[in-house]
Amino acid sequence: MWKSGRVSVILICYNYERSIRQAIREFGLPEVDEIIVTDNNSTDGSVAEIRDAAEEDPRVRMVKVDRQGYGYSVQAGLAAATGDFLIHAPPNLTFRGEDIYKLLLYGEEFDGVFGTRTSTTMIWDGANMGPFLKYGNWVTAKMMEVLLGRPSLTDVGCGMRLIRRSLYERIRVFFTVGGSHFSPEMMFHMIRHGKVVEIPLHFRPRIGRPGLTSSTWTAFVIGVQMIVHIWYLWFRYVIFRMRAPSIGR
């Protein structure tokens, strides 16, 4: 329990056997009321690790997500969570559990809090944040900032953020993306419908399988998808004032 509400942590899991148990322990701070782990068809021993963690900690609950994709996993986790403050993160130990406190402090004043991995002093040695990823995220974030007029943004791909339930309930109908470019879609609608801010988070070397952005070509493709989708959203909802889709709701 935090000052003004219950806290749900959502860990987005796909083949994180080597790190999931440690991540659950690290994010299981005393203020956290529940830990939702979304398993997106893992083929390693992740499910067994999650079940063992649930036996150790009654706050842990696994949600199976059949539709493959990062966006589907985040959406399923948010839908299953019951807290007033919803925080999602990957369980690969790139983010520190203690940074939850920073998100919650800002969450007292804002409807949503984005993390950023682009602050040089917060990037640990060995973390996957080379110049291509860092400045690619920065340029794309600044594009969104200019299009929407607020707030100051530097990272569209950060996997750790907080959203208040009140804002989530207002924007969930807009979610359409199931893949990796769900992150800027969620950010776009959070900015349009709520009061949000971005804060720097620690970013560490990942544990386990390499991420999609470890490949420069894959990172480039995802970046292009993000840019195209941001422009699509801007034309659809800002320029043409179209209503939210009702697919899947």
C-alpha cells in the first residue's frame, strides 16, 4: 500500500527463466500489494519459476497471454491488475526495483510517469544503450513531444512506467497494438488524456536472452514502426478527431 492507494507491479515475461525469480523478489517491495506476471508463451523454465515464486509470495499471480507480442502482454497485465497505481516493467533486471519509489512519488502528482533510459549518469556499464538506441529514442521522443506539445520527452521505448488506474480506464479503449511498438501508442494516449511527466531511471545490463534491440537492424525496424504509428495516431486522433476504436472491447 502506498500513501493514497494500492500498488500493482506487472512483469512482462517471455523466456526469462534466468532472471524472473530475482526480479519478483526485487520488485516485491513492502509497498507493493500484488505482482502480476504475464507469461507470453515462454518455452524455457519461466513458468515453473513463476509458480515457485507464487508459493513463496502470495502476492504473485501469473496471467497466461496466448496472443504473442509485447503489447498484448502489457495490456493483459494492466487488465488483470487491481491496484490504483499500475507499474509495468520487464523482469530482465535492467531496471531497479527500488526505482518504484521514484515513480510512486511522482505518481502522487501526475496521472502517469514515464521512465527514461537516456540519462548518461544513470546508464550502467554494459547496458544495451549505445548511441544508435539512445539517440534514436531521443529523436523519436522529441518528434512526439513536438506533435503533442507536451511534456519533455527523451525515450519512447522505456519498458518501465506508472499509470494511475483512473487514466488507464480512460485510455484502454484506444489500445490496438500487440507488438513492440505498443510503447509509444500507450505514451501517446497517456499524454493526450492525462497529466504526465518523464523521469530518469537506472538502466543496467540485462540478464538472460538478448533483447530485440540487441540487433541494430531489428532496432531500426522497430524504430520505423514506432515513428509510422505515432504519425498515424496524430493524424487519426488529433487532426481528424476520430473516435476510439471498439475492437476487442
